[in-house]
Amino acid sequence: MDNYIYEITESVDFVEDTGSIKTYGIRIYNADKKIAGRKNESCRVDSISPDYPKIATFKQMLEEFGLYPIHLRDVVEDFLSSQSF
């Protein structure tokens, strides 16, 4: 069984009207597979939301369901379409 790790990523994006804004995303990688000492990054989606608590709750949900990395982009799309920012 694969041992996936779910992490929150942090980025700084530029928004024309407001300037720089910190946003958060999700990275999922397999902790059992390492390449030359680096984390084997299976999937990463940056800049999902500037709302850290919302992303932390989303990450917890992904962990509870054991989401496979291949499904991350679709689940992020569904998450964004169900949220109002």
C-alpha cells in the first residue's frame, strides 16, 4: 500500500488590484519512494486559495479519504467550484 503525504504549499502571487498576496495549495507525494534524497512529488496544485484555514480543512479531508495523487486536480476543481471566496 502506498504511503502518501499531504502538504500545504505556499506561494506569493501578484494580483493587479491588490498587489502581492500569499496563496496556498496542496502537494501529495509518496513517502516510500525517494529519489536521491528528495521527496517523490506525485502531484502538486499551487495557488488554490489565500484562505489558509480553508486549505487546512481541505487537506485534512484529502488525508481522511486517502486521495490518490492522480485525482488531485479534479478534486481541487470541484472544491473551487463549490467555494465562494
